[in-house]
Amino acid sequence: MIIAVASGKGGTGKTTVAVALSLAGSEPVIYADCDVEEPNGSIFLRPEVACTEKVLVEVPKIDEEKCTSCGKCARFCQFNALVSLGTPPLVFPELCHSCGGCEIVCPAGAISWKKVPVGEITLGKSDGGRISVIQGKLDVGSSLAPPVIRQVKSYIADDALTVIDCPPGTSCPVIESLGDADYVLLVTEPTPFGLHDLKLAVETVRVLGLPFSVVINRFDEGDSGVEDYCLEESIHVTARIPHRREMAEAYSKGGNLFDAIPEMRALFEGIPRIIERGVEEK
Amino acid sequence: MKEIVVISGKGGTGKTSITGCFAALAENAILADCDVDAADLHMLLAPEVTKKTDFISGNEAIIREDDCTGCGICMEKCKFNAIEITAEGKYRVDPFGCEGCMVCVEVCPVKAIDFPPNHCGEWYYSHTRFGPMVHARLGIAQENSGKLVSTVRREAAAKAEELKKDLIIVDGPPGIGCPVIASITGASLLVVVTEPTISGKHDMKRVLELAKHFSVPALVIVNKWDINPGMTAEIEKETLLGDAYPIGRIPYDRAFTAAQINGRTLVEETTGTAVENITTIWEQVCRKLK
Ligand code: SF4
Ligand code: SF4
Ligand code: SF4
Ligand code: SF4
């Protein structure tokens, strides 16, 4: 089963929850860090790294001997990654989505492909080998998070419990990360910003038709807006994490939720089973 | 005209609250919210929208069922696996998977695929108690957040020109991906708001690398610095190593949440150390801009 942990707004404790879910049980689990712009799960899971690999995408290479400078490829490209001014086209690899269209339209067969790196995948093991940690990391200066996320997801095995740490927001990287999820936990905090961004996240998972529930972090701070909203919308609140200064301190040093609040472990251990039962009933 | 962009790498460091304070402290500025994915600045500034514009960007493929012969070529050529066969055996484009590359339109032998422009969101021109504001909302599950960010920045610059304002204050998006790149390229100055945690430090380093990559000067604020004074000192050291300057610390203060609940910026909500620190930081930012 694949549980995605997401939040509209960053900094609500999404990684804390995803890490806690991975640490709580005694079954094998895959932790997949799809927050590839700022992957932070490894700070808390401290995996022993087994291997790393580059994420490569294909961008066009123009054979200037064959190219007739007709400009068809540049006119076709929807992402302005090719510019031709009566010359063989210039390629802007950072804009290319690797759709393959330019090669299809080129009448001269002048386009072939070359691979360029956009990120890196790290595979490791944590908690004595029980937790497989897959981390995707976008190269600084690259804007192509989705291919890195796709490669992280290619390591997910169907049978194992998988926890996906999603990027924040509601746009393409999140949609990519939520792709194969069976269930979504939306992490929020009880503040006006938290509520506003939770509503966007709820709209997103509803549009995608995914079952979900909410985790309220620092539930005893802030106001009652999030609780009222969940009640009105009949959204289940799976967990409420109290605000503790120890938590902020533990987090700042790379400690996990159970280092600060050990009594939360039993609750998190039960979450995958509760979710599984819920999903099966549907 | 100068443009300051406030970013954070990691979410939840207090970036928007601090941008709100800057908006309150600045004189003669245009405000812009480029966190189009999860825009929150309007909750502090209560903008009155005076003009709303649709944001159309890119196109979306749609198969006309009646004309489709079911040859499957489009599905084979779509690099994004966005074309699926429905339970009824029809070919269909998954709107969330489609990147609008037009390859299917090109390869369909019977031209059965339409390619209408995509309505991805809206952007707004508004009045706030601190001056004009440009902001936007990206539609749910939409692409092109980078282009919407560019639109917001362009419109803010045009307004600044028109109203003879000499400063634009931008609330930037989290992360280091396409909307962030769109927010910072060509800006006068970046203000990075971080927090003294390992994640905060880690993410700040990536943001500073990005700033360097695009040659934008950067200043760093450590918010909630007293949560971990040792880490704060480390971050300030890293800042200098990353070719940026630490310009101040702000203590952890529950009044940030209270201000948010009251729909006010911190400088309007209260007085005290945090407000004093922010005011000093703002003066320094202005000095750096000169
Ligand atoms: S592969 Fe697609 S996006 Fe890349 S240059 Fe060719 S047409 Fe443009
Ligand atoms: S379509 Fe082919 S021949 Fe024409 S400009 Fe592009 S690469 Fe050259
Ligand atoms: S436009 Fe591109 S991404 Fe969309 S369905 Fe067609 S081939 Fe696939
Ligand atoms: S290529 Fe055209 S005709 Fe063939 S399956 Fe796709 S839409 Fe239908």
C-alpha cells in the first residue's frame, strides 16, 4: 500500500509525519522522498547509502550537416526550447520537456538525442535494513522536478508499505508524486495559513479522487479554524500532534517525533492498518 | 526600480509573515505574491481586487471520440503516459498527465485530437492598506506555475513604472524548482528566511547555490533563532561561505501566529524584540539596495 504524505503549505511537519510513519512499525517499509527540491527525510532517517545514480533526461542534439535550417522543430516546440533564426536551431536544454516532438517533425532527420543530468537518486537502508530510503534530489539550477520524481517512484514495490514524502503545493510536482498513491495524509497546522493551504490540498486530492484524511500538527496552538473546517466537510482527523518545545528542539537537531514525544508511537504504528481497512472497505 | 524577493527554500520558516512586515514598513512599494501555488500573503494584507485576469498558458490535448479510429499511435508516442484506454475501450487524455507537448496532435493520422488553450489560473491587481499588490492563483493540478510567476512579476513591474514606485517586494515560492527560478532571475536582491534546524540549513544552502547560479545577491535572516542558538551560528557561518550575508536574527514569537489569526502583520500586532529586529533588518535591506 502506498501512503502519500502531503501538505498545501511547506513547514507544517509533513516530513516529520512521513518519517514517524516509517519508523513506527516493525514491518519492512519504503520511504520515498519525492520532495526533490528540498529532500529532508534522510536528515532524520540517516540511511546507510548503498548507491547513487544520476537522473538523466534526453534533449535534442542537432546534426548541423543534415539540418536545412527550416525551423520546423522550433515552431513545433511548445516549450520554447529550440530557437531557429534561419540557422540550425539553438537548444535550451533547461526548457526541454523531452517530448520527442522535434525529432518527429524534422524532415531532414537531423535530430538525435543526448542525455543531460537533472538530479540524483540515492538508495539506502535505515533502522537495521528495515526501512529502504529512496531520495530524489533535483540539481540546483534545474527546473525539472517531475523526471526526478518519476525515477524515485520507479523504485516503489507494490507489495511493501510505502510512504511518499510529497513536495508542498498543488501543482505538477505534487500531482506527479500523488500518481500511484492509495491514500493521502494531509498534514496541516491550526493557523489561517495552514487552513487556507489545507483547503487547496483537499481540493487537489478530491480532483484526483484519492481517499484522504488530515493530521493536525501543533494542534494545541493557533485557532480552531482547521478543526471546524474538517468537521463541516466530514474530513477525518487521523492524528493530532501536540506542540512541545522538545519537538522543535529535537527537530532542529535531526531528531524524530518519538525522540520528543514517545507516546505518539503507538498511534502511528496503527495508522497503516487503519488506512488499509478503510481503503479495502471502499 | 529595485525588486526584492523573499524566499526560504524550506516552507514554514515565516517567509510570508516577514514579507508582510516588509510591506508594512516600506514606503512607496508595489507588493507581489509569487507563491502562486499556495499564496498566503493576501491573508495578512486583505487586498481588494480591482482587476481580475484569466491566465491562459499552454494547451491541452483532447481526443474527439467520434473521429478517433483507435489506432493507438498517440498512446505509443506520448512520452508522459498521459493517454489511456477507458473501460469502454476509448482512447482518452488524462488532463493531469498531459504536459501539452502537442506530439499526439502531430502524429494522429486522422487529426482527431484538439488542442485548445489551457486556462491555468487567474491573476489579480489589488489595493491594500500598504499599497498596490499583484497576486495570482494557479488552478488546482495545473502546470505552468513558472509562467504565472513571470506574469505576476511583469505586471508588478509595469504597475511600478506607471505609478512611479521605486520598489517591488515579492513573496517568493518555496523550493528551488521552476517557480523559484522564475521568481529570482534578474531580481535586485534576495532575502532568504531560514530557521535554525538541520533541514533549514540544508535547504538554505541549496537556495544560496541557486542565487549564485543566477548571480542574484542574497541576504539571510534566521527566524526563531533561539530554538537552537548553536545552529543559528552555524547557519550564519554557512551564509558567508555561500557568498551571502547574514543580516539578522528574529526570536521565536507566538505573536506571529496571533497576528496571522488577526489578519495583521506582526509590526501592526505588537511591539517587542521580534518587531525591533525586523525593523532593523528592513533598514539594512534598504541600505543594501542603495
Ligand atoms: S523534445 Fe520536445 S520539448 Fe524538447 S526541444 Fe524537442 S520539441 Fe521541444
Ligand atoms: S526541423 Fe530539422 S532540419 Fe528543420 S531546423 Fe529543425 S533540425 Fe534543422
Ligand atoms: S499533448 Fe503531449 S503530453 Fe499531452 S497527451 Fe498529447 S502527447 Fe501526451
Ligand atoms: S492517434 Fe488519433 S486515431 Fe489513433 S488512437 Fe490516437 S486519437 Fe485515435
